[in-house]
Amino acid sequence: VTHRQQSGPNDRRSDGARQKSDVRQPKRAEEALAREILNNSANLISLKDAEGRYLFVNRQFEKTLHVRQEQIRGKKDDEIFPPEQAAAFRANDLQVLHAGVPMEFEEATLQDDGAHTCLVQKFPLINAEGKVYATGGIGSDITERKRAEQALRESEEHYRLLCEGAADVVISINESGQLVFVNPATDSARQAVVRADVGVAFATKDSLRAILQACAESVVRHFEAALARIWTPDKDHDVLELQASAGLHTDLDGPHSRVPVGFLNIGQIAKERKRLVINDVVNDPWIPDKAWARNEGVMAIAGYPLLVRDSLVGVMTFFSKSSLSTETLDALASVADAIAQGIAQKRAEEAWQSRQAELARVARLATMAELSASIAHEVTQPLAAIVTNGDACLRLLASDRPNVSETRGAVASIIRDARRAVDVVARVRALLKKSDVDRTPLDLGQIVRDVLALVPREVAGHRIVLQTSLADDLPPVLGDRIGLQQVVLNLLTNAIEAMRDVAERRRELVISSRRYDVGPDVGVLVAVQDAGVGFERGSLDQLFEPLYTTKPDGLGMGLSISRSIILSHGGRLWATPNAGYGATFQFVLPAWKSQRP
Amino acid sequence: VSGADSIVFIVDDDPSMCEALTRLLGTVGLKTQVFKTAHELLGTKRPDTPSCLVLDVRLPGLSGLDLQRELANADPPIPIVFITAHGDIPMTVQAMKAGAVEFLTKPFRDQQLLEAVQQAIDRDRAARHQRAELAELRRRYESLTQRERQVMTLVVTGSLNKQIAAELGTSEATVKAHRAQLMRKMEAESVAQLVRIAEGLGLPPPRR
């Protein structure tokens, strides 16, 4: 075998010499050139026969391992190198001889300055019969690189420990903007920031949708979510309605705008009230739309039921382009909890407000019912007496010998009782007009302020933009404080109700008070201007009629009573449609002339 | 129309209504006595004659329904016709359950009121007649001796003179004498009539 292997190149060379003797010279020159290249390579190059005997080593090999070409040629590794090294070299050579293909190994060598590592490319040399007759090796010293790698690993480990233990936020983002590292402190910091955003959203925004949208946007911004969405259950808890969507999709009317409870992953979260985490979206059997996830690069999904005292107030979902750590999931759970608490509180406030409104309405109705019952009784008494006297009258006249004096008495009674009924009606009107006895000098500006202090909830609840322009130097008016407060409250309530269905513009309510002189007469004007539905000019006369109303649940008494109160104060109350939207209701009262007796 | 002796009491705080009612009832020959409050009526000795009460529900102080409750325990009881300017169903039900003859809403039809008042007076007259009859029977029964009452009790249960004599440990002749005496005192003409009287008086059956 040895002979054949050794003779192979010679055969080939002699073949070539025989066939092309004219190229022998260049061939020799070629070999010299090859040797020159090999000797000038920075790699360690060697050639061994199948038995492991060295055939050739280059100069770098000689230099690095302190052996000379003449010393090593024909020798095996175990005659030159320490036994362990030699055994390793031979084992690698045997692998290549056996496999017949090039292979790469890391081989340790002992050098002057200690142990070195070489990355050695070993390859088989194959003769004409296809037999491997020798192995070549090209080794490069990677000791420095190895050391650098080790140092880097140690340094990375060091920094990782530092980052994870640090209270500060450490985020690492690669050149394409993807998040590659986040330390646990970051999660707690993001959690705190987003929870703060949630608190601000609930405190400053009115509609639940706007609040939840702000929450979702904060989650997307601070947790680098691909998509964050929030659903709330409908009235019957049958369907989840999409309230907020931030990130990849912001459309609320898309295919998942209404998800029945129990359907899809979202509906399951609502039904089972358990957190759902999928960290390998593309391979998860429960993800129906994998193409979407693949296209958008969504890797992980987390879904949280929004729970407050075991009652479900919503579902939050979180889509991420990187997998989610336990710390991040816990931070998101804390955010979900803050949102859930907010929703529950918002719902409670809404319920309280509608109860208050209902209470006020019922109280108003009760007052009206009581008043009308009382009026009815007062008027019915004389009317009943009139009817009874009339009946008696007819019976007396039907007699054969009518009792004239008794009949006359009956008619006299009828007239007397009819007058009494008229008196009752006059008394009711006087009651509404109020008497002069309770009148004191009053500051109308203060009355307006007192009433405004009563209605902040109404103003906020209807998202009214309230502007006040109250003059400080108003002359006092003589009047009934409660009556005038009722008028102002009534005008404010009307203005607020007129804007109840206004959505396309700001619900502006301007209340102003100022001096209003007519010739020599000093007066005070109070105006309430709304941007509501207004009224038609044709209905202006009807506005102040009792029982006239445009409101579905209105009694139609407010303006009529208000005007009689103002009239009883010697003032006047009128309404004008605004140039733009809505109407202005205003009244003028004469100033109090204190010097007059 | 009805007996000249009957009288209608009216309790209404509205003098006009009282006057009009007096005039209307007068057209059918009924006398009235008017009171402004419930207390005024309670503090007055009413004449012992067939009567009824026309009562307004809403009164100062004791209400019409309160007065009805007070009068339920009074002797003698009096039928009530309610009138009101605004009655509701629960109020009406309460009044009718407590025995009111009628509940009228002002202004009412004269015929309705007159019929109700007439019905109330007739009811009172019948009740008075019944009460007077019972009082007379009681008086007669009170006049019996102890022995006569014992004999009466045994007679109405169907005992023969011989049995009564044995029961009381006396002679048949003595029993006969007691029997004749008590029949005379009770103004009973037959045993059957005596049995009815005993029933009316609610006499207890003889102890055995």
C-alpha cells in the first residue's frame, strides 16, 4: 500500500514526463512555486501518509512547533509530540482516512508560551484507484480568537448578571429596531409607567372608548407590542365588543369587533377567566390565522381577563414580535388589573350618575304630583258642592209646589262656591308668583355661582364646556333667593338637556351676568347660552306656555314657572335663537333702589 | 220617602258641602246633623233613631278612615257612606272591607248618594229592630226564676215532663206548674216558639 501510494504521484509525474517531456521544466518550476507558497503561508501545513508518517511540513509548522523538515519526515506523531497530543492527532487523521472527505478539527498544541489551539482542516489525498493514500492538514492558530471568545462570554455573563440584578431599566435594541434584551427592572418600570398612563386616562377622559384606547396605546408604546386590544362585554355578557386597538390595527370595526363569549381565543379567555399565553404562535394549534402572524412577524400572544372581584369587565390581548418572559407577562397582568379596576370604577360612576338623574326626575315628578293633587282637591271641593246644590235645585223645582226660598238658597250657594273655585285658582297663581314678604337685596352673580356649585356633576356628566362671565360690580336686586335660584337652575338644566344629543360640535354653555340699563332704569341681566338643538321661531310664543315641552320626559312647567317668578320680581324673561346653534335664555331684573322707602 | 224619624249625620270640613248635602237630602225628607270634625261627632250623644253617616275621607285631625275604625267598636254601630274629592283604589278597598255601604267620589250623582243613604238607613233600621227584639227577649228571660230557667232549658231540648221531673228530682205536677209559668213569662205560645227564642238568646245546651 505504502509503495503504491508513494509511487502514485511518481507514476503520474513520469506519465506526464513521458507524454509531455517539453513541460518537465515548467512542472518543476510549478512545484517550487507551490512549495514557496506553502512555506510563506501563516498556516501550519503538513502531509502524512496513511500510516501517519510525515511526508511534508511547511516553514510555519517548523517554526511554530520547533521541528525541522529533516527531523520530522518519515516519523509519526508519537515520536515527536507528547503522547496525548499525538493520540488526538492520529485519531483525527484516522477519521479523515476512514470517511474520505475533508473535515475540520480543533487540535491543542503545546508551544513555547503554553497551550495553543489550532483549527485544522484535514483532507484526504486520493490516488487513481480512488484509495486514500495520504492526509493533508492546514491548521491556523486560533488561540487568540478562542481567548477573545472566552473573554466575551465571561463579560457577557457578567453584564447579564449586572443587568438582571439592576434596578435601572436596560433595554437592548438591534439595528433593525427589534428588541433583543430587556432586564426585569424594565418590566417593573414599564408596568409603573403604563399604570400611571391608565390612571391619567381614566381621570381625564370621559368616554370609556377613549380611555381604553389611551390605555392600549400606552401598552403598545411601552411594551413594544405589535398590537394591543381591549374588549368589554355587552350588557348581557354574551358578546365582547372591541373598545380599543393600538399598534398594527386601529380599526374597531374589523372582523373581531364583536366576539361571542366562548368563541375564539378571546371569547375563551372571557369564559374561563384565565390568562392565555402562546409563545410560539406560528406552531400553535389554536391559532387560526397563522398567515397573519407569519406576515406580521407575531411570535407571542398574551390574553388577560379583566377581573374585578370575580366579575369580568373586559379582555386585554397583547401581540408581540418577540417571546414573552415571565416578568413581562406579570407586568402586563398588573397593567390589566389597573385597567380592570378603572373600568369597574367608571361603570359604578355611570350607574351612580344615572341613578342621581333618575332620582332628580322622580323628585320633580313627585313635587308636581303633590302640587297638582293639592290643587285638584282645593278646586274639587267647591265644584262638588256646586254640583250637589244644582242637583238639589232641580229636585226642588220638580216638586208640585216648589220651595222658592230653598231653591233661591241653592242658587246663591252655587254662585258663592263658583267664586270660591275662582279664588282657589287665583291663590295657586299667587303661590307661583310668590309674595313680596321674603324679598331681600341679592347679588345675582352670587346666585348664579351658588347654582353652578350645585351642578358640577351634571356639567361633567354631559361633557359640557362651561364658560362663565360674571361681572363683579352688579347692583343688588330685591328678590326671593330660592325663587331666583330655581330660575337659574331651570335655565341651566334646560340648556344642558338641549345639548344632550349634540355630538358633532362642542357642547358649549355660556352663563353671563352684567349690568343692563334701560334708559334711566338700572338693571341686571343674566344670560344662559347653549349650543343645543335650539327652537323654531314659530314656537317662540309657546315656549313659556305651561305644559309645553320638546323634551320626551319633560313636564313643560319649568319655563312657565320661571317666567312667572321673573315677572313677579318686576323683570322679564325671554329667549332668542343664536346666530349659530342653540338658543339664549335671559332675564333682566330691576336694580334695588335702596334710598326709596 | 223614609220614616220621618230617621237622620243623616254628615262629617265634612267644607261647610259648603255640608250645606249642599243638607239641601239635597232635605228634598227627600231626610233630616241632617252636621259635624266639622270626626272628634265633634264622637263627642256628641246621637239620638236613638235610624240613621247613617255621610263621611268625607280627608278631614283635619282624625281622618274619615280613622273615624270608621273608631266607630266599629261603638254602640250602637252606624252604617257609613264615604265621599271624597280624590279617592284611590286601596283607600276604597280598605273602607269597603271595613263595612262601608258605599264609596263615592266628589262630585257624585245625586241619585247615587240618595240611594246609598237610603240603603244605609234601611240597614240601620233593620239592625235596630233586631237589637230591640233581642233586648226584649233578654228582659223576659231575666224575669224567670232559677228553677224556671232549668225547666226551660230541658223543655227546648225536647224532654217530657216526666223526664224533667226525674232530672230535677221533683214531681211531674211541679214541673207542669213551672212550665206554664215560664211559657207565660216568655210570651211563648208553643214549644216551637220557645225553641226559636232560646236560639235567639244563644242559650247553652243543658249540661249532661
